[in-house]
Amino acid sequence: MGVKGAWQTAMHELYFTIETERKMPLDVIVGTQWGDEGKGRVVDLLSAQADFVARYNGGDNAGHTVTVGDQTFRLHLLPSGLIHPHTTGAIGNGVVINPAILVREMETLQAAGISIDPTRLRLSYAAHLITPAHLALDQAQEAARGKGKLGTTLRGIGPAFTSKVSRQGLRLVDMLDRAAFARSIQAHVKEINRTLTGLFQAEPLEPQAVAEDFLGYAQLFAPYIGDVSAMLSEALARGRRVLAEGAQGTLLDLDHGTYPFVTSSNPTAPGALVGLGLGFSFVERVIGVTKAFQTRVGSGPFPTELHGELANRLRGTGENPWDEFGTTTGRPRRVGWLDLVLLRYAVRVNGLTELAVTKLDILSGMHPIRICTAYRQEGRQWEDLPLGPGGLEAFEPVYEELSGWDADVSQSRQWEDLPAAARAFILRLEELAGVPVRLVSVGPEREQVVEIGGD
Ligand code: IMP
């Protein structure tokens, strides 16, 4: 039997095992809002039991803050679960990689004593690269949009995905043939230079200089580049646990978000399968992370947005890493009351099996607490979105008022420790969303969580 035949037989046996034992060891973590839900916290918790942790969408537009003891890590590209020394990390084909950022992040973790080497990290050969030309184009396009700007993170995300979709992108696998890569990167820069100078009157980039930098990255990344789909599929078939870490959130999804004020990838749960090259049969839990209120950075509709004193209260001052200021851009986030119409929508398009509610502690002392349960438009009430979340400007939120609580919840570790009004808030949220809440975070530290057991 040839090599291929042996491999196929081995995989057949593995799949047969999974079929008979019904092991479904893939968990997906997704944001249910406009990103920044505190997914890093939940990932950190769940990766204690995971063997593999993988990023499947977006790029360094994401910012995941994880606090361990007195160390706070802000990761943009590497999976947050890599902070746990027993895990193996992966960056899937659905991610666009700015090599300068990835190198910096690898070095930061290494300096903090967290080992990053090719035995612990695999980069998908099919992931696309973000180049300085993409960054320049993002900048030029946003400037040209003027008042209608999208408020992108200026990380070159849209242009990199545009290159991918137009089949002109540069992939990690291209880095393995140095001579051909040097030629294609220069051709890529020259091509985008034509748009930069011709359409936007912006400065062109130096193709040779970009190629030199990227050949350096190519050398560094070569031992890490491999087949993420094969590595994870095989691990899953052996019953190893894989945690897929979503970046951004449902409402920023290119297909299902508040288009055009969205990002250029698919943060929703099905994006994890496409972005890692995995089949459906492995999925066990799809965990939606929601803040106890709502935030958004950048432009676009936000029906429950608050301004003034209440907004400042929810946002914080910016002194703490967990205050509502962008991890990637430092921009103050827009804040508002929790929107259950949008949360129900997120439950639907992700097929959520459960929710994790973050930042419950921030609501302490607020009276009353409001949640949006429906929308009103021209005298008509909508419990669900008639045409998805695109045209949200047209709707006025319908609020339900819930009693607040004054007690400090940050020391709560059990359901019973929470004040009755906080429990009522969670129960109402569960009832309106239609899925159970399994986890509530009550502060920024690892141990500041309340886990709620199943039946
Ligand atoms: P882009 O992804 O940089 O193209 O930005 C498109 C939109 O998504 C903008 O409104 C950004 O503010 C938003 N966005 C992108 N990444 C994140 C994130 O990780 N958290 C929150 N908002 C994000």
C-alpha cells in the first residue's frame, strides 16, 4: 500500500472512532455584538481544558486583553489561549497576517517566558498576508470617504481581503519560494502603487524595500508554515479538544453584520469551520460572548447608544485596561444598553448553544437597568429584525426596566453569591435570548467568574 493509502486508512479509522463514540471536541467562541465583548477572558478560561487554540478570522484589527496575575497581555493575532503553556496554537486560513505585528507578538510572549516555537504554533499555508501597500490603501480609502468613513482600524484588513477575493493575494505558502515571492511582492506593491497615486494622489511605496522586509519575515515564518486544517482535523479525530477563537463579533460579520459598517471577514461561528478548514461534525459548544451592556467602535448604527453621564459611567475613564477604549486603536468606545433584539439575532446566525456574560460588575449601582427587548418603527413593533441588522437607523428601541443592585459583585464566585436583582437580570436575559447563560464575569481577573452549571 502506498503512503497515501496508509494515511487514508489511518484517517478512516480515526473518523470511524469519532463516528461511533460521538466525540465532538470542537468549541467555538464568538462575539455576539460589535467585538470587544471580552472574548479573551472566556478563551483564557476555556483554554485551560483545550489542547489546541486557533484563530480563524480577521487580522490584527482584533485586540484581546488577557490579564494573568500582574501581567496584562494585549494580543492582536496570536490565539489568546497560547498563554497556557500546555496548548498548541494555530492561525487559520481565514486570517490575514501582518508579519510585522506577528513577529512583535511572538517576541513579546517569548520575552514574558511563554515559549513560541514551531512545535507550539502552526500558521496556515493558505492564510493571506497584509502588506504595507494594504495599510496605505486602507488609509487612503478611509480619508477619501470623508464623512462617510467606516471608521476602520487602518490595519489594512479590507484591502487584504479584497486582494484575496480578487485572487491577487499573497499567501504564506508563497513565502516558501523566495525568488518567486520576491517577484510577486514587488509586482503587488507596484499594482497597488498605481491605485495609490492614480486614484488617491497618495505617495507610492518602494517595492524593493517591501520585498526585502518580507523576505526576512519569510525566513522567520518558514518553519511555522503548515497545514492547519490537517493538524486540527487529525487532533479532533483523536478526541483532542480544540478551541476556535473568534475575533470581532457577529454584528461586524461581512455577511451578517451591520453592512457596510462591518469588517471584511466572517466572525460568526460558521466562519470557524471555513477559516480553519474543518467539517461540521466536530462542533460541540458554540459559546456566544456578550457584555452586560453594548459597545461599538467606529461608525454605524447603534439603536441603544447612550451619551453623557450614563455613558461615561459604562465606559470608564480609560485608566484601566478593561475600560471601554479600543485595544487596537485607543479610541473611546460608544456605549449603550444591552440590545436583546440583536442578541437573539446572534443566537440564530451562530447557532449558539450558550452564552457567557461579561462585565456584570460594571452595572452595579445603576438604577434602573434597561434592556432593549424590541424595536418600534412608524407605530409598528418588531421583536426580530425584518431585514437583518443593516438598516438599524430606522428603529427606535423599546426598553424594559429592571431593578439594579448596589452590592459589589466582584467577589461573587457562585450563582447564590450574586444579589437577587443581578440574578434576575441574568435570568431575564436568558429567557429573552432563548439559550442558557453558563458563565458570568464579575471583574478583570482570571478567577472573577461565576460558572453556572448545566441541568
Ligand atoms: P476593519 O476591520 O479595520 O476594516 O474595520 C471595520 C469596522 O470593524 C470598524 O468599525 C472597526 O472599528 C471595526 N472593528 C474591526 N475589528 C474590531 C475589533 O476587534 N473590535 C471592535 N471593532 C472592530
